[in-house]
Amino acid sequence: MEVNIEDSWKRRLQPEFDKPYFYNLTNFVKEEYSKHTIYPPGKFIFHAFNTCPFDKVKVVIIGQDPYHEPGQYYGLCFSVLDGVPFPPSLLNIFKEIENDLGKPMPKSGRLERWADQGVLLINAILTVRAHQAGSHRGKGWEEFTDAVIKILNDEKENIVFMLWGSYAQRKGAFIDRNRHCVLTAAHPSPLSADRGFFGCKHFSKANQYFKSKGISEIEW
């Protein structure tokens, strides 16, 4: 199957695109777009991959389900376009960066500034029906994003995986801790941020890890 995605990812993911589950997933997603309001806009489904080519990946942040309210989700987990109020989880991420690194709250919720430095911001599920959280679960996206994580785990070294919440931690359970840095904490959602996300210091820990490996740090 022909998929419009950045070339370095396309070379590695083509075997997934050719599998029956992905064919079925594509048919499901096309039908959903034809009948309902779906986020993100179709051209942004693979935005995370297009903004962060495989060879650049240094950090992987794994979300679960896309934001499902108008104007919020455009293909990068936790990120929102300029002018869109920060969702609670993103606000808590910025609060932790402020506490961890002393950086003031940013004016923009767009995280391309991270993606450009090698931060892959992927949700486990890449599409969602408006106002219906979890509406595209179990359709094949989870298998696809598992394959993405496996390729990164197998083909690269010294990636920092930030696994926030039990869902991301289960999804990343197979990551080789000897070859990569795996940081785990509670999810930044207001429901759980006080139970271990605040104070996790993942952003400084990531940079300390990169420094120890002679790798350029991320400007969070």
C-alpha cells in the first residue's frame, strides 16, 4: 500500500503498510472521514513522523488517544496550535519543565520546536472521532505504533523513552533498557499528575543522559 509519509520512515514501515491489518485500518479510517468529523485533518495523520525523521529521533514521548475537541489535535501528541488554550496535560508538562529546568511557561503550545530537535511525539492511536474519546481504539493503530516503537528499539541506540502513565508503560515494556534510557512516571493528566508526574524531572534527566553519551541536549 502507498502511504504518504516521510521517506526514512516509509522505508522502514513499508512492511507494515503491506500487511492486511493496515489495509483494513485504512479502509476504516477512510470511511470514518467520509461520514464524521475526524481529527486530525487527514494530511496531518503522520505529522509526527514528517516533522521528526527516523535518523533524527532522540526522544520518544508516547501518548494514548488524540485530543478529540475542535482545533486541538493536529498530529503531535500533547501539542496544540497557536491560539488554542493549553489542555490540562500540556499545561502540567510545561509546569514540570518550569520546576525542573527553571524555564518560564511558553507562549506557544506547538511542540514542533521539540520535534525539530529529535523528539518524536506519537499517540498510540493516530485518529479519533470528534467528541468521542477512544472511538478509534482497537482498529489497528495500536499494532502500527507498536511496530514503530520496535523499529526504534531495534535499529537505534541511546533513545530516551518517556513513558507517562500505565498505558504508555505497558506499550513500552519490551524496550531494551541496556541500549536505551527509559523514564517512567504518572501521566500528566490532572487526575494523576500529583501522583508522580510532578517532580519526575524527566527533562533534566534526559539531558543528563545525553550529556553522558556525548549527544547534544534538547532545548525544552
